Amino acid sequence: MPTFLITAHDQPSLLRRLVQRLAPHKVFVHLNKLVSPAEFEEVLDDIPHVTLIPRRDSIATAWGGFSLVRAQLLLMDAAMNSIGNQDYFITLTGRDYPIKPIDQFEDYLSSNMGREHIGYFQITNSMPKYSTFIDKLFFYDQIARMGGDIGSFRLIRRALNKGINGRLPKPKRFSAYRKQNIIVCGYPRFALSKEIVNAVLEKDVEPAVNFFKYGHAPDDMFFHSLIANSLSNSNAIPGMIKYTDNDSQSLKQAIPEFFCKEHFQFIIEDQAIQHLSNCSSFFARKFCINQSKDVLDTLDRMAGVELD
């Protein structure tokens, strides 16, 4: 059975609806530490299969940064003892939603045991968006994305990284592994086996894993690069897709098979209903409790579920 790991930062009503659809599977939720937890705790209080990461342990997450990886690792660590050896960890956000019955997704995972459901494509020095990570500090997060004058001041950027991500990266310590590893990027929704997650959580692991653990790769590079540089890369679905440019088509093809490749960059509204009705994937994003209400209602009816 899959275990779902959700990072959330808004829309408590949508989060409640999502976790109800994921029943009876176990769900672990991390709330952005910057949001007030009261409303979320209230809407999740009566749902027994949901575990909310305690407020004292939560992290202030920001788009595009290592802080999201830290939140995912926190969720994985909390959930590790709750699943069986053959089960999967599924990463979602509070704005994702199933477009098929959950038991169909469970059947899909059961028929693909031993595979890592994570897609990625290789990035190169020719991609300006990632050149800072590859050529200079070998870590990358939302500070690097800001550009502008601050990009020239390494010490300032590193200090800001520490404030956001909780620790300084250590690029020199692992400089010997830079040329030995490839950097890949992919969609930050995936299903990983317990074996892989356990290896990532271990303190003393193979150098390639440590190399990325102590860098500041964001959630669209961290797990993907770990797997691409390990023996598990041959088990990845859909596998490595090498591209020399960072265009939208590359990103769409890096989305795992269980996530819908269309509409993912827009808020899903009525015009997406026909596509989602015929889509062979199991999840889609990004939903809004108000703008997506008709779509959500339609998806629930199609799955034969009635939520309170």
C-alpha cells in the first residue's frame, strides 16, 4: 500500500478533501511553518489515517529551495516505520488531487514493484538557469534564481541560504565528486521505494548520495540526481531523458507516468474536465478549492466517492 507525503501551505478545505480521497492509505502532512496551523488542525482532526507533523518540527518552506527537500525528508523519516518493505512513498502537495480511484493507483504500483517512479532529464552548462549550480557553488535554490546584483556576492548568498534552508552548503568537501556525477532535473512529484528512501535517510551512505545531501539542490533536482547517480537509475520510470535545453516539453516528459502531463502549470478549471476524464494518469495539479470546484466534484463522481 502506498503512503502519501504531503507538503501544504494553504487551502485547508482542499487539503481535507485530498486526504479523504486518499483513504484508507496513511497520509503524513507537513505544514509550512509560516502559516497558522489552527484551521488545518481543525479540518484534519477527525481523519484517523492522517498524521500531521508537529508544529515544533515544521520548516518554513519556500518555492524552489532546499527547504522543500528538508520538509520531504522530514515526512519520510516520520513515515518510515509505518510502511511495509514493498510499499512506496508518494510525494504530493496540498494542491494536487487524484483523477482516478485510489485503488487503481495501488494496482498500478503493485504491477510495477521494484521500479522508482521518477522522471528526469540531464542538464548541462549550456542551460543558464542551472549554470550556478553546475559551475560555481554546486548548490542551487531560490536565492540563485533571484539573479540581479546579489548573484555576485557569494558570502551574502550563502548567508541567505543558511537563513532559508537551515545550514550552509559544503561544496568543497565533495569537490572530488563533481566531475563524476551528472545533474538532472525532473518533476518534484514521484513514488520512491522504501529501499531508496531508507538509503537517502541513512547518515553514512555512498559518496554520490552524500554529495547531493550536503549540497542545496532543490526538490526538482535532489532526489532525481541521487537516483541518476546510483545503481537505481535503470529502475527509474520513465527513465533518463537527456535534453540540451530546458523547455516546457522537456519538463512535461520528465513527469512520472502517474502524473498528468497537461494543465500542470495552470490552475485547473472547467476547461480541463474533458482532458482529465480521458487522461490515463492518476493525479493532476494544480487545484483551487474555489476555481476548481466543478472539476473536483466531477472527479469525485467519476471515482464513485462522496465526501462530507
